[in-house]
Amino acid sequence: METFRKKNESKEAPIPKGSKVLKKRPRYQSYLTLQEKQVLFGMLVKRGASTQEAKERIQDLVEQQREIRESLKEENKSEDEIKQKQQKLLEELWRE
């Protein structure tokens, strides 16, 4: 028994590994989540758009949101006003 204890006493206690901190991903300030993009893609395809056209329209929409955000920031609008403006644009999109 003594030899067993001596062996374990000489070893250091294992250090538990914690969760790894993930790198922060850049936020693209788009209010379209992945699920919303998928639903919109399905709607566009059902309406007769090809898959390539649907992808391009969704990318154009995201790009338009970025441009609107940048232009409103240049006008020194608050974050709340920017969010409201983008939400209104998305509501109009879903109504079409």
C-alpha cells in the first residue's frame, strides 16, 4: 500500500479543463436570421424565382440593410431609430 501512496503523492493533481472561449464573430447587423432567410428563400422559389435568383435577392436585401444602417449612422441617428427603420423595411418585405 505504501508504494501506491508514494507514487500518487508525487504526481500533481490533474487540472480540469474548462470550456474554451469562442472568438467573437462579427455581427452583420442584419435582422434576417438563418430561419427567416430559409423561409424567404422558400417563398421566392414557390413564387417562381430560380434558386440562384432567390439567393441573389436575399443577398441584395442584406446588403441594402447594411447600406441603410451606414447611411443612418452617418446622419447620427440613434441605434433605436436605426433598428426601427430596418424593422419597418422587413415588415414591408414580408407583406409582399
